[in-house]
Amino acid sequence: MQDTSKQYDDVISTCRSLFINKMKDYGSAWRILRLPSLTDQIFIKAQRIRGLQQNNERKVDEGEVSEFIGIINYCTMALIQLEKGVVEQPDLSLEEAIDLYDDKIAITKQLMMDKNHDYGEAWREMRVSSLTDLILQKLLRVKQIEDNAGKTLVSEGIDANYQDMINYSVFALIHLNN
């Protein structure tokens, strides 16, 4: 489990650095995005990963790694949007955005550690393609919940699905880095 915690932190460090650099380039323009827009961005990235895994030919010179990083960052933005709501104009300073990012990742990592304890690190035996499929399944669930105006009868909410997608993406990146 200690290896998992360190590997998790290493992956998040890369994602966080990209988030910070994009914040420096673009500010918090992403704050205007509604949840379905973020969900669709994540869906595009997950579909691209699946396509890369299934197709022999690539026409764009970017692989799975950058797409999984994108999923992590977009899911984190979605968690922030769930808490703060959508705005009409960018409203976060770099420092505020980093604090929110770190808070959402800390909560998500703790969820991973708790589940990892209970599941006995079963993800280590999974294929990256299976993690991709699970992310796509979570996205379809999120889309259905969004179509239901956020209401569920017996299921976990949207936030838990975004957290699971972050954690599956981290697992995939750990596999791809090894």
C-alpha cells in the first residue's frame, strides 16, 4: 500500500503541474463549463484512449498518457464545479484553484486508499483496457444522472463517479509508467 500511495502522488504531481501551467496560460476559464460539458470532454478523452487501444494506426502523435492526465484534471475540475457552481466569468486566482485542486485530490486519494484496503489492490491485476472500459461505464452513468437532473434512486452521486474515474486513471498511469 505504501508503494501505491507514492505512485499515486507521483502521477498526481504530473497532473497538478499541467493544471497549474494551464491555469497560468488560460486562467480559470474552465469555470464557465457546465457539468455536462466537462463530462463530454472526459468522454472524448476516454473514447480516444479506447480507440488508441483498439486501432493499429494513429494519426495524432499523442498517446494514452496525456489523455489519462486530461481525464484526471477534467474530473477534478468537475468536482470543483460541483462544490462551487458554474460562473459566467473566470473567478479563481491561481492560488485558490490550486487549493481546491489539492482538496479534491486529497479526498479522492483517501477514497482510493480505503477501497484499496478493502479490495486488496485488485487493480494491479487489471489491464489498462479494462480500466478504460470502467471509465467509459462511469461516464455513461454520469450522463444518465445528468439527464435525470442529478437524481438517483439507489446509486451513488456524480461526485463518486468522478472520483472513481480519477482513481482508475491514476491506476492506468501507474501501469503505463511501469
